[in-house]
Amino acid sequence: MQTEYYHLIIYTPVDSADNIRQALSDADAGYIGNYDSCSFSSRGTGRFRPLEGADPAIGSQGKLEEVDEERIEVVVTAERLKEVLKAVKEVHPYDEPAIHVLPMLDYKSII
């Protein structure tokens, strides 16, 4: 039976990135073959304006904000996806974190 995989992308303030990676690992994300805790990170600038009703961890309502952020990418199985997402939400500092879940093909199923 072929395992179904997802590509999980999470944006977080740089100072929270280690906590996010630890939560991902603890929830069994990032397994590739005989390796665990696999992830990729890149840094950039996140921009947002908290609207009325928001509870921003950084910035204030109505003011455009820029934050040094890290993009963390991992592979997760369909079986673990829900638990991994819950684990990330528990430690992520934003009330509305940017999290992308993309279905993916395992290259081994193609070759």
C-alpha cells in the first residue's frame, strides 16, 4: 500500500522557529526514509495588518506590520497530518498562522 504524503509549509517569527520545528518532530512530521526531524527553512519578511477583532502577537490593529519570519517546510503522512497540525497550532504565537497543506507525490512512486 502506497503512503499518502503532504507538504506542510509554516510561516513563523524567527524567534519561534525552533519551537515549531520541535513540535513538528515530536508529532512525527519530517520522516524521509531512514531519517527523522527533516525540514527546510528559509527566511524572509512577513507583512500583515491586524483587522478589528484580531488579537495580534506582534503589532496592533489597523497598523501594517513587517516581521522577520522563517518558512519551515516538512513532509508529513496523511495518517499524522491532523495531529501535526494540532501540535503546530499549540505552539505557534500567531492567532491566525499562515499554514499551507499541499498534497504531494513521493518521487519513488514515479521511478
